[in-house]
Amino acid sequence: MKRRSMLKSMGAVSLGMVTPSFAKGESLVAPYKVKEESITTEILVVGGGTAGTIAAIQAGRAGAETILIESGSQLGGTTTTGGVAFPGIFHAWGKQIIGGIGWELVMDCVELNGDKLPNFSKVPDSHWKHQVTINGPLYTLLAEEKCLEAGVDIRYYESPTQIEFKKGKWIVESVGKGTKTTIVCNQIIDCTGNALIASMAGYGVLREKDTQPGSLIFRLGGYNYDSLDLTKIPEKYHRVLRQNMLENSKRESREHTYVPYSYVYVPGADSTTSEVHTKANNEGRNTLLKLVRTLKTFPGCENLKLVDLKTETAVRETYRIDGLYKMNKDDYTSGKVFDDAISHSFYPIDLHREGKSIYQEFLKPDVVACIPLRSLIPKQSRNFLVAGRCVSSDRLANSALRVQASCMGMGQAAAVAAVLASKQGVSPEQVDINEIKELLKKHGAIVPAQK
């Protein structure tokens, strides 16, 4: 037999020996069916964003059975999916004012990524210089790890569709990919950022007719800013080109790690429903695509590239609960300390306005704002709290309260109140505030001191 014929014959024999084993693996499967089940838990956290992630970890660490529902695919919300990977502010006037689990997570991220921290002992000339730049994807991994270590049952790709309070328990219908789940729980923490669950439960929510624009965050490359002839480029494009091209040497010389980025505004961005959230993302991406095409027409930008784009438009403002107490701007800027203060907040009044400059009002020296537990509890509610930007507050106070460090503090406090309420069989406002403060301190939180 010739060599070529022999090899061909051997190949045919080998193929014949292997093929049947593949064919044997094929079979018809049963038609698709939605998996329906009913489960119970002590604490249900809805929304795995900035506040919800911390709330879930705290509830789990405090020994409560905890379920975390997140409609997306990862934890972190604004910090990760929205790309605002520079949470702040944890320090004020030379001392730390927000700690606990949120700060632990940020520090773990900084250390593992080899980043630099700002000099917190020095009062900066600009508030943003005390924001901590972190690696967003790494934050996602660490947040999930801490949730799982705390025994949290994470349920991605799910959204509640119905909620009812019956016989002292919350009954929540949740629908996800191929699942329909009834969750029976003792306490709910709404961390959607939109007060969506509070609204579904029938509690009052508030919002302005006009809201702040959202931001779609991105990064550009492929050009050298220092070599551009800016006289040939309209001035309105200078900022976006400059922000994206800080040289590595300049970056390393800064007091702390900084990653350049830019954003396009998305007017009226709302993430409350899938419909309006889709609209916000569509508008942001369309605006960015037009910007990239325009920038590439300018001299020196012919090779400009889009090197990073965040998953979603980061939303600043939607709905807020009508709570037992509504924080107002004067409460915030005066640093009013409440009897039931459970966390600090330190950020200027910061109202973004489409087509106008950002309205900002800074806190006076040594003033630090406080958040009362009552602002996390909707009026006439039972076994229910919120945490995050849907905190009960007027618009100006909310423009400062909505930032990540403040939301992390709220998330931890809400979880402690929910766990104690669950164990005592009462609503959160009925728990002794001193018990809440003591458990918060035990888990590393910084609790406002009475003056």
C-alpha cells in the first residue's frame, strides 16, 4: 500500500472510531419551563449598587440570612457599572468621618491594585482631591467575594415584580432569567437608588419635574494633547481632549493615583424602569458616537480611538422616599446632629445642570453633615428601610448625600437596623438607637457623636 493511501485509510479508521462517541451525546431535551420556587430569608436587599453591596455584607456578617437581588450582572453600581471609580468622600478636615465595610472594601481594592491614597491629613484646595481612585473591575471581584464570605445569597438578573406585606412578613415576587421566585422575608432594604421597591410597596416617593443629567463615562486615546493646535479645534472640545491625555509622568507625580476619563451628559437620565434606562443608555451612546466622529475630523486627532466605555449611564437623580424625616439643605450645610444620627456625609451641594455650570455650595470649616435613621424609613412603613440616593431629603441636600461614601455609610446603618429589627420582631424605628450605634461601631463604622 502506498504511503498516501495508508495515511488516508488510517484517518478514516480513526474518524470512524471517534465519531460515534460524539453522536451518542445528542438527545432531545424537554421544552423550556420557568423554574418556580418559594424561599425564605431574614433580610432582603434589593439593588447591588453602592449602598446595597455594603448593606448585604453587613447583614450577613451580623448573622442574618440575607438575599441580595441585582438586576444586572455585577455588584458596585455607580462605582463599577457606571464607571465612577473614584468614591468619596471618607475624610473631612483632616480626619476620617466614614469607615466600616465600605472603607474596608475600598482599602482592599487600593492595596491589591498597588494604588496611592491622597494625603488625608492635609485639607485639599479642591474637595475631589480626597476622592480615592480605585480599579473598578477589581472592586467588583472583591465586593462579590465579601458577599459570598458573609453568606449572602446573590441573585443576579432578577427584578421584583410584586410586593405585599402580610402577617408580619414581606412577600416579594421576583422574576429573572428562567426563574420566578417568591421570597418571604422579615425586613426589606431598598437600595435601588430609585425608591422603586418603596413605590411598589405603596409608600410615597418624590422627585422634581426636571432632574440632573446622567453621565456616560469613557476614555479616549490615539492622540497627543500637547501636540494639538488648539486654535484649529473649537474650544468646547478642549476639555474632553485634555482630560483623557494626562501623561504617565504627570500622573505618577500626583499625590495619589488618578486615572483620566471624560463623560457626556445624558439629559434626564433615569434608571427606574427598563424602558427609561434603555433610553438613557441609547442617548448617551449615540451622543458619544457623534462626539468621536467629530473629534476625528480635527487635525492631530485623525487616529483618535475610543479605548474604554462604561456599561451604563451613571444616574444622579430620580425618586426619593417621603420619609419619617426629610433632610433639607440647611440640615446638611449646618452639620445638624440628630439624636438618631447613624452616619456622616461630607460633599458639597453639587447640582449638575445641562448647559450650565455645576451649582456647588461647600461646607464651612469643621462642619460635617449627619444622616438620621428616620430619613431611611418611609412614612407609614413596616419592616422597611432604604439606603442610598433615594434617602428622604430635599433636592439640594440629596445632591450631596448621593455620593458613594455617604451611600456606603447609609447601607451599613440600614443593614444593622434591619438585622436588629428582625431579631426583635419589630420595625426599624422601634429599635433602640443606642443598640444600632453599638453594633455599627462593632463592625468598624464611624457613628456621629452628640455635641
